[in-house]
Amino acid sequence: MVIVKTCRFVGMLFGTVSALSSTRPTSAAFDKIRSTTAVLDPMTAGQQPVAPSALLPEPSNSNTTKKKSLVVLLPQLGEFDSSEYCEYLIAVKDALDKADISLRIIGIGDTNSAKAFCNFTKLPVENLSIDPEGSLHKELELHAGPNWNIPDFVSDNVLMFALNQLPGGAGAPETLRPVARAWLNYLAMCAGIGAPGTLREILRGYFGDTTSPERFRNDDVVKAGGRFITIGPGVGPVKIGPVSYNQWFADEKGYQRPVELATVRLKNMVEILTKWDAYVSNPLTIDLRGATYLFDADGTELYSYKSRGVLTYSETMSRPLLFLAPYIGEEMARNPLGLPDTGGGKLTRGRGILKPAGKAMGLLAALFRLENKLQAKLLGAEDADLATARKQIENDIGSNKIVLYTYGLSPFSTEAIAVLDEIGTDYKTIELGLEWFLLDKERSTIRAALLDLTNQSSLPHIFINGKSVGGLFTGTSDGKFPGLAGLKESGELQKMIA
């Protein structure tokens, strides 16, 4: 009997220990967010604190309650990061609901900025709470730049003049120095000081990213400077005053192209700067950064990221929502906006600085045609020589699927070969010489014959299935083919050589 009672006691003891060990403590961030009274509901004119259950559910270890919580703390609702990040979050909202993940976004602002922000981003207002003083941000110890102070020797008059050059102006005299301090730290972060990754992210917006999907929709239009500048629709057309032109990368697809992300940010910047007083309710907090938390149902922290710079709201900025892949799926997490993502990072040849240079060379086409004829004539080419050269060309392009006429020293010729090598196909290269001014009579005559046959005198010159498709970046004179690089970007090259 004593043995039985002893066994029961030991069993109860181990059962209690097991139950205790299965209860994990909630994270410190979870507790701070649930206990805050600083976060307000914009739907109640910002008068009522948001109930803890509205920010985060009661932590539960029940097997029947598995709801996770995604909490995103934005900097100022008038910060460029905020609208950019929310575009991704709104795009996956249905996927989050299906994964039983609640979404709560907390931004620094008031009811006016919440209204403007939701109108612009289309974020449902029930998903947004406001932290007017940035109190929760401070309690969570979110980044605020290099933490510089305004030196005492800088006078109030100097600070007032400097702040009046910035959006929002100097404000009330009693907040002059604190506001100046916030701006000092924010501008330092914009310059990359105390803000890891900021400069890299700014450059990525201008130079593009072959590892990201497209970012600007084909029907998007951005107007700036009182409509003096118009970009769009899409990434191609640009109008600056009376001058209009098409971006040299307009035909490229499937990746984030140069200035594409910068154009999205310009759109957000125009929205904020034209409505600054509505968006930025508290300039004292302009230097505070944001954070992302994903909590399990029991309050444990599954993921967290604290931004330490401007435009660095994710640790994987090329694809900001990768941390959600285990919950909403790899495809949705990698490309939330569903814009073209066709392996642009793999087929990269035929892009870069050579492209605008190649387009510019097309402006000299008439001069090259004149030089072509003159050179062949000066070297003694007769009509019979031209007829022989034409026949040789016809034989070459008729007996080979792909033929390239090239110069040995031409970077455009080298790149054309690289495009075909990257695609992975067989081709025949016919090098006429090192450059046009080094051609002998025979090679110069072939070049003249190419001009007669196709109206193109420049090299490289590419033939596929017996038809001229133009050069690397220059298309055929009849407009049927855009050149080798253009064919690759559209996918037509792959079809033609299949």
C-alpha cells in the first residue's frame, strides 16, 4: 500500500513538472505591447486606449487556440517606410487570415494621419492603431539614429532658420530644440550615419535589383513638381516639362529595374510632402524607427526584426516578407504583389550600361551607312564583288540557325555572344575584323552587302532562321524585330531557337 501511494505521488509530481515545462513564458515584447495604455484607437478620435485583447489575444496554451499575431510597429505614418511596407502587408492580408494570423499595425500619428494613411494605402482602419507620442516605440527600445544632441553653442535663431527650411517648419518655441534634435538624428540616418543598410537600400532603389520581382505596375503613373514631371504609365515613359523620352530599360521584364523602386518611393514622397501637416502629427518622434514581431498563440516570439535605418523595414529587403514563408507559403511570401518575377536575376546579359550606349549608337545609323558604302568603294569593291558577298551571306544564314556577324573588339559583339551563351544555344560567329576601320576589301564588301540586304550597316548583326533580327539593342528597320536583347526580354528569342 505504501508503495502504491508512493508511486502515485511520484506520478503526480512528474505530471506537474511536465505541465509546468510545457508552459513557455511570454516574450518581453509581447508583455509590453499587451500592457501598454499609450496605443489609441483612431476610430474613437484617438481618445480611447486600445484594449489589450484588440492588440494581442490572451496568451493561450490550449490545443484548440492556435491563432498567431503579427504586430508591425511603423515609424511616423508620414514616413516613406510606412506606406511601402504596408503595400506588402495589405497584399497578404487574406493569406494571413487563412493562416490564422491576426494583423495589427501600430504607427506614430493621430486620427488625421490615420485617416490620410488608410485612404492612401487602402489599409482597413480596424487593423491600425496609433501611438501619438511614440511611447510604445520607446518602451520597446526601437532605434532612433545615432542619438546626437544639439550643441549648446548653436543658437535658437540658427535652429529656427534651419527647421523652417524643412517640412513642417520650426513649430512652437518650447519644442524648438527637441524637434531640431529629432531632425538631426533623422537626417543623419538618411545619410547612413547610425543607420546600417540605409545607403545600400537607397542605391538599390536607383540601380535596381535582379533578385527582386518588378515593383511598378504597368498602369502606375507618378506626377511630381506640380505635374512638371510625369513618369508612366509603367517604367518607360518620362516627361519633364516639354521633354519626353523612354527609359532605356523599358522593355526589360521580370525583375526590379533601375529607378523602379525609386519611382514608387517618389510616389509616396509626393503624397506625404503635399499633405505633411496631416501625416506628421508629432515631429518630436520623427527619428523613431519601426519593428516587426510575430507571436505564437502562447505569447512566445516566433520572429522579430527591429529596423535600424531609413527604408530598412525588413532584414530581407529584396523580398521583405520572406519571414512569413512558413505560414503563408513560399510563393506568396516571395512575391506578395504578384508582379512579374520571371527569373530576371538569371538572364542578365544584354542589360546594363551598354544598353543606353547601344541605343545612342542608333542615332549615328545614317552616318554609318554612308561610311559603309564609301569604305567599300575606296577599297575597290565592284558590283560583282557585292553579288558574291550577298551569295556568301545567303549561304551562311541559310545553312545555320543562328549567325552573328561581329567585330573582335566590339563590346556589343561580345555581349551579343554572351546573350546566346546564357540562353544556351548553338550559333555561328563570323568575325569580319577587329573593327570597321580595319577591314580589308573582302570584309568591307561583306559589310556593304549586309547593308544592301537589311538596311543595317552596324555590327553585331544577327540572323535567326534566315531572318535579320537586327543588332544587340537596335531592331530591324521595318520594326518587326527589336534586336537580340529585346527578343530575349520578351521571351521571343527562346521561342525562336526552341
